[in-house]
Amino acid sequence: MFPPAERSGDTHYGTTARVSRILMSEEAVYGLILVSGMIVVSYTLTGTSLSALTTVIATVVVFYAAHVYSGTLGRLAATEGRAGLSESIRAAARHSLGMLLVSLVPIAVLLLGVSRAVDDDFAVWLALSVDTLALGILGWLAVSKWTSHFWLRLASALITAAFGGVIILLKAFIHH
């Protein structure tokens, strides 16, 4: 199902390399931005973390399915059908997996609001903050793959996190 395990240095084998590839994808970054946007829109409309949670889950699943579908079509078109339908679906599903995985943390945070462990407002702000922090970390790590220059890594982290920051500003202006 997955390519052979890659060894990256010392003790990082298969699973670590696979998770790294999934999280270092444009789908993961896009997924976090999508989740943040859906939290803002749904929470602004209803004011409940339950609404934000259900909207995020439904939207992420639909966008993941759309990515898998379009990736499958693209692969089949690029190979003139030689790649085969099932292999094209598997490849597209693997390629888009980052979108699903990155949504798990903000979903868990929103569940804190749904379960009343924390206030709805706090859960939403925390989920948006976690998304922004995760974007910054992904930006840093992605650039770390090809350079050791601190300033380039920092710039990438700040630029990537800025996408989440813009969503947070949007939330602040819409909600207040």
C-alpha cells in the first residue's frame, strides 16, 4: 500500500517518513486553512462548537473525497488509463491524506467545547490558534527539508502561519 520504508538518518524508519511525507504536503496546509475557515463561518452563523465541529467534519470529508476523485481522474488522464482505476484511487487517497490527518487536532479541540469541558468561544479560539501554530510548524519543517538556514525556516513558518492569522483576524472582525 505504501512505498518501502525510507531511512532518514538515525532511528527514523517507515512510519516516521510516511507521516512526514503526509504532513509535508500541500493538502495538509490546505486542510488546516480549510478547517480554520469553516470554523469561522459555521461558528459565526450559529455560535456553537457543535455546529463548527459538524461543519468541519462534513467539509473535510467532502473536500478529501473531491481531492481523491480529481487526483484519480488526473492520474488516469496523465497515464492514458494505464495506471488503472484502483491504483489511481489508492495513490490519490494517499496523496490527499494530509488533509484528513491535520483536521484531527482541531476536531479534538472543538470536541472540548461540544462536551462542555470548555466554553464554546474558548474552544473555537483555541482550535483557530492551534491551526495557526500547526501551520507555522509545517512551514518551518517543510523548509527544513531543503535548507538549514534559520532565517529561511523562520520566514516560511511566519508566512505559512500568516494564512491562519488572516483567518483569525477575519473571525475577530466578523464576530465582534
